Amino acid sequence: MPDYPTPVPSESPLEELHSDLERAEYLQNLLIAEATGGNSDTEHYQELRRHFMNAPGTRELLPGFVRTNRDLSQFWQFIKYEYKHYAERRECIWKDFAPLLNHLEANGPSPADQLITENLSKFDSAGVHVAWSRALERKTNDPEGAITAARTLLETVCKHILDERAVSYDGNRIEVHELYKLTAAELSLSPSQHSADVFKQILGGCSALVNGLGTLRNRLGDAHGKGKLQVRPAERHAELAVNLAGSVAIFLVATHKAGQNQENA
């Protein structure tokens, strides 16, 4: 059968792609279109390439020709000499995208991961989003590292908020539960600052949660040396720690932002 160019929709805004699986499939189709004489968008390619190069756990799963070619013109110079026929080019792209697509189908982020990622990516601190990304990246294959990263996320969020509000603290000595206590007081989130029992209960639970994460990190994280008979965390422990830390982090960020908006109103 003759080879025909693979059509690509004339308009497919990246904002309509709601998951990394959809983004990866769109990226694959962009490359097939470029390789087979169809219409393609190099700006879309560059944006998706940056996304997967920086996203937790996907950089090494990208095809080599995506990692090494920064735009579609570079990719075209590669593919046109590597394979003469359209069918060969399609087979190459499908085969090399399979590891990434299989990974995203089997291990795609949970709705909680996506919600927290979207909220923290809007926060004005690159360090916050990096800490969250590290926690996500490690929770499956490195539970101890994920627990440490979860604690680091809360430390980073608290320090960022305290810095923005000009609240002093000893950055070298203070523990995460003490940082949270300072931050909660500044944001009026301490149980003692509320009279309703339901708020006291919820906010007290947040404080206990942060204290528990600090203890969990000290006992099960990777920040300290281990004895011969140490208890090792399972993936489920890491996932719990990461999701709890992420939920508290976006709660703190949202409260901080709401306070700023009220001051600026």
C-alpha cells in the first residue's frame, strides 16, 4: 500500500490536553506528521518536549531523537536520512514512544497528584515545585527518599511564606513542626486562634500530621544512617506521606495567597 501523510488536526491547543498520556500521544503524532509530510507545529513540539524533559520520571523514557532534537527542523534532518519510507518512519516513532506511553498508561499520576501539581506550579517559588516533583518521582521506587522529600516540601513552603511575610526564624536549627507552628500562627491557622470546635479539630489534625511526617522522616527516611535491623518503608507509606504533605502544602499556599489578596483589595 502507498504511504500517505499522517494528518494532524489544524487546531489542537495544548490547553485541551488534560493528562500526560494525551500530551505524549499528541507529541508522537506531531513527529509522525513531520516525518511523513503532514502539518506540524514546532512550538507545540518544543513546549511538550520541555514538559517531558522536566517532568518527574519521564525524561529517560523519551525517545532519544526527542531528547537530542530541540525543534522539528532538527528532527527532520535526523529522520529523513535515517529512514527513506514513511512506513519505516512511523514504525520507528511508534516503537520508541512505546516505553513512555506504556509507563503513562500504567503509572499515570493520581487525581490528587495532578491537583497538587497544578496548584503548586502556580506558586511563586521554583523550589516548592521542585520539592514536590522530587517527592512524586521517588514515591514508587525510592520510598525513603520520597518521605524525606515530603518533609522538605513542607519546610520549603513554610520558609517561603515566612520570608514573604518577614517573619524571622532560625533556618539552620528549626524543625519542620516548629516552622509549621510559626506559619500557622502567621496565617491564623493555629487551633487556639479559632473558637469553633470543628476548626480546632481540623487545624489540630494538620499540626499533628506535620509533626508525624517529621517523625516518620527521622525514623524511615533516608536522611540518617540505618542500623542492621532497620524498618524499611513500603511504597504505600511513601505515597501517604507525599500526598499528605502535598495537601497541607497547597492549604498553606492557598491561605497565604488569600491573605495577600485581601490586603491588596
